[in-house]
Amino acid sequence: MTVLVLNCGSSSIKYQLIDPMGPSRLAKGLVERIGEDDGVADHAAALRQVVDELENQCGPLAELGLAAVGHRIVHGGDRFAEPVLVDDGVENAIEELAPLAPLHNPPGLTALRLARRELPDVPHVAVFDTAFHQSLPPVAYTYALERSVAERHGVRRYGFHGTSVSHVSRAAARLLERDPADTNLVVLHLGNGASATAVRSGRSVDTSMGLTPLEGLVMGTRTGDIDPGALFYLHREAGLSVDEIDTLLNRRSGLLGLAGANDLREVHRRAKAGDAEAQLARELYCYRIRHYVGAYLAVLGRTHAIVFTAGVGENDSWVRSHSLAGLRHLGVEVDHVRNSFATSRAQIISPDGADVAVLVVPTDEELEIARQAAELTAG
């Protein structure tokens, strides 16, 4: 059941060869700086390099017995609630959805088309970051925008990081020794991009990212929640164009805009050195997380665990403890000894007997893509 997973960005392709039943990694690598002076010319050349590297490590791909090639596609709109076998119609649908994710869907589609030509006899499966959130109820995904405008242009909450949340939710249920269908979680995916998701009985019922990955938590370079009126104000008073505002909110804000660094490790270093801007940045980062945790505890009612995952969530004990500070009256508490113990495995960091467990669960998006691709093609 070997699956080749391709995760394509605008200037890179990450790949892994995975046996999801093991699970084991047979090979992995990264081709980056696509289109740059010191990199490969384009995505076609990059995919050719991926194939060459794989064959150097594992032998001819035709002899590996690939069950599938799994492709990460960021935005599936409201058309895709599950992974799908790729055909020309699926390719066209991904292309039509490009305006919703102009930085992500086009390079993913390019790699998909190239891979289908390179490996025409292997099933190709598209796994969508938005698919896990297609279970959101209308009250959670609907914006209070004039209905005809919203429907005509597909303006609604879609949510992202769904592949990660899907994997982490099942892993968290295993750690709690519960059936995923009987487990309610708040999943905090904290990396350079960050999101919170309320998961009831294994299904997403609310999430912080919206039409785009900009909404919600403070992120490395993104604002997260902001009054939309501020955008009109910046246009009128500061003379910023739409493109300039887009760049400001997505690439120059968040921790970078507040503290001058988008890496929390550097923000911590500056805060400890007395930098007031860095101190405010990390406090705001944690405050916004706490804000969403409180909201999702209310959405879920009985909640079995709060789960930290991704780069910051898995490795930053300061963020974990400060994000949940002051929530003891809601049954949420972090054991500081357990929280400070670094491990690469899933662990419980709340005190024994806590009403709401606090977990750290490593994410594995590539394994989740391989698992979904293998299940679809086997079925």
C-alpha cells in the first residue's frame, strides 16, 4: 500500500513515499527555490527532480507497486467534502476554485497535472485542506452578508488545516482511549499559520479560519481577526490599494508586524530581553487563543480535551501554559512539570483527573494524505 505524497507550494515540492499501514517512510525530500536563479526552472523540472531522487533512493517507480499518488490541494470550496480520484473534471474544478486560493491552488494543480503525465497508470487522489470542515453547520459557516452576493461569489467560512485536524483528532481520541465518534475536542494548530477548530464526535463544527486563511488567531505574518472597517479606513486615509492592503494583512502583520519577527523563538528572546513590543506580541498571541478556546468550550458543551499541535503547539511550553492560564474554573489546567517535558510523542499535560484534558499531539499531514489516498483506492 505504498503511497507517494506530493505537497506542492508556489516555489517548492515536498514529497514522501509512505506505507500508511506501517506506517513507515521509505523516502522523503524537498525541492525548493523553484523558478529562482539558484533553483530549478519550473515545476516540471522540479517534479522530474523528485522522480530522479526517488528512483535513486528506491529504484524505478514503476517497480514500487504504488497504490496511489496523494496530492495536497488547499482549497476545495464547497464542492469537495472527501478525497477524490482525480480525472480531468476534478482538475478543471480545482482550476475554477483558484480565485479562492490564488497562492496555493495553481501550483498544486500544476504538480497534479505533471504527476498524472509522469505516472499515468497510478491512481491520483486529491486531498483537500478544506474538506474536513465541510461538516460545519450553516450557523457556523454563514457570514451575515447579503445572501445573493454571498451565494454568487461563494463567500462563506471554509476553514483550513483540515488534513492536520483530521489526523490529530483521531490520535487524540486514541490517547484518551475513547471512540472518536464519542469525543469532543478543541484542536489548536499553531504554526506560522494558526487555527482553532471545535470537533464534536469526530466532525468539525466550527473553525477560526474563514473564506481565506487570514481570519482567526494571530499568526506569523497574518493579522487574524480584524475589523473589516479598518481596511476601508486604510484605503481612504492611508491611500493603500487593495493589493497593498492584502500584502499588509497577509505578509507584514501578525507577530512580524507587532514584534519585527515572525518566529516565536525570536519573539521570546526579545521579550525576555525586555522588548515591550515583543512582550505585547506574545501576550496577544496567547490571548487570542484563549479567546477562541473559551468560545469553543461554549460551542461544544462537554469537552474532553484541548489539543495543541504543529510547530508552535508541539514545542512551545510557554505558549501552551499562557494560552490556557486562568481557565481553571472551566476545568482547564496545565501541569507545569508535564508541560515542560519535551517529547516527540503524544502526551497528556494536564493534571490527573482534570475535567478537560490538555494534550500535545504531533501532526502528520503527509501520513493523513497517504492514509486517505490508500483507503480511497483500496475501497
